[in-house]
Amino acid sequence: MSDFVRIRIYNVGLGDCILVSVPGVKREKHILIDFGSTRGKNKEYLERVKDHIIETVNSDPLAIVLTHGHLDHFKGLYHFIDEFDKITSVFLTTKYLRTPETRRLGTREGPVLRALDERLERLKVLVDQGNLDDESMKLASERLTTDEMIDRLCKRLGSRVRYLDRESRVVLAKFLAGTMAKAHILSPEPSEESYLRFAFGKPLENKGIGGGLILKKIRDKIANRSETSFRELLMREREYDNATSLVILLNWRGKRVLFAGDAQESSWKTMYDNGLLEPIDVLKVAHHASHNGTPVDHPDIWSKMIGSKKPIFLVSTYPRKDWGMPSRDLLQRLESTGMVYSTEELEGSPAFIDIEI
Ligand SMILES: [Zn+2]
């Protein structure tokens, strides 16, 4: 048995695609964390990435983790699901994906999520009527496409879909049985309340969550015909999808690797408040190294994560000037703290970085 876990981070343009290979007593076990892309890489290239993954995994067990329902994290998987289907033993995703199919499979359904569904219905009407400005139209179509694709993907996977949150302890542990690796889920929180706290902040400090202020706020926005308010809602929704990314801590012989999805400031704060953060050896930097994905400006949080050793930072990014991505400031901070490996300038087809711990 090899002594090392290999973490392979593919260049997929803007998106994440990470293959973690864990030695086991009998055979290797692999976890594919996201396989998405939205910019910079065409379908033929992604096809080569897919072939490369399938070849690497061969007949070993593979679990797929979908950190959150954004295209840059699942579009590749969506296109090639039939080929992954043969070898996928488990499929894991967050329960906060709101589509008819995921609900049927057991997504929590509180009043707020129902209000968001009303929003979806109304969105469809507005899009059909062509009643939105260009920017809102773009956001709305993206939202509808994303929901529809996730829905089809989940239908395709059927009962293999498991929804994970901080309290789901068994699923990954079961998958990793027969290896010396342990995995813990640090985020998202199991309750709908905390999910919405990410999105709407303050009002949740008041009592009356669910049926109270938040619900009213969302309903008001939905009822409001103003395009600005719609746009704001859609943009917030996109943000809080990120903030409820699955965050997974992999422990290998005392070394800690944190896969942070697209976690944002609020998720780090919650993990910190829950006492879940410990010094890391490797961090898959969240949200493609944008300015709001890594808590470097929160000394209390950051010092919990950075111990005495110099960690490795894995960055999966694609330059987008309009979003200030990746943040050069952040990259500099990371370089002064540890070792940075980024997909940005990688060459090859497919191109990837391997690290072993
Ligand atoms: Zn992303």
C-alpha cells in the first residue's frame, strides 16, 4: 500500500475538478470533488479530462462530491454522466439544491424554500414575457438552466444521490472504510435557518425565522415587479449557493487537507464559531481565489487555520477581470504564508497538478 494520498487538480478553465486518490488495504479509493467548467475550456478538452479521470480510476471505487449547484462545479459531470455512471458507487451533493427532483428525494422543504420556488415560477413567467433588463435576463436564464441541469442530473442518478451537511457523518466514512483516511464535513449547517442567515444576514438575528421576516422579505421581492429587486435576489441567491458549499476535511495520518468548494466569508465565520477549524496542511482555496473566499482578513479565523507549518494552497482559477478573479492581493498573501500551486498557467491536455501528502 502506498503511503501517500494524491490530490490531482485539473485545469478546467473557470471551475473545479479535483481527483483525490486514497490508498486502501485492497485497492485505491477515489473521490472526485466537482467536475465543472464555464469558461476557457471547450467540450473536447473536458472530454479528455473525463477520459483521464476514468482511466485513472479504472475499476476502483469512486465517489463523486458535488460541492454546490453551480455550473462551474458540475457541468462536466452533467455532460459525461453516462460514462461516469458505470463506475460511480456513490454520489454526494448538498441538500440545498432546489429542484422538483431533489425535493422528491428528500430535500428539506421549509416555507422559505417554498417561497424561493414561487420565485422560480415567477422567474419563468418574466423570462417568457421578455420583461427583464439584459443583466437580469442573463442571471435569470443562468438560474433556470442551472436548476434544470441539476434536476436532470439528479434524476439520472436516482437513489445514489445522498445529501450531506455537517451532521452527515456516515456516508463518507463508509466510503473510506478500508483506508486510513478520515473525512469530516464542516459545512453547510443542517438547518434551513443558518442557510438563510448566509443569504439575508441580519433579520435572522430576530426571532421568527421561516414564517417570519425572511419569508416576508423574499415574498415581497418576488411580488415586487421591480427589476432591480429581482436582480438583487438572484445575485444573492448565487452568493449563498457558494456560502453553503460542502466543505470537507480529509485527515490522512495526521495531515489535514481542507476542500473548501466555493465557501465564502460567512461560511468561514460559522465554521469558526462552531470550533471546527484547525491548522491545515493543504487548502483547496475557495471560490477560485476571489477576494471573498479566504478569510485572510479575519486574523482570529485565519490564525486558527494556519499553524506553525507552511501549508500548501491549491488554486483552481481562471482570470476574469470583470470579477477581479483571481485576486492578486490574496495570491500574494498566500504566497507569503505557504506554497501556492495554481492551475492558471498550466499547459497540457489535460493539464493538472499532482501533490502527494
Ligand atoms: Zn465556482
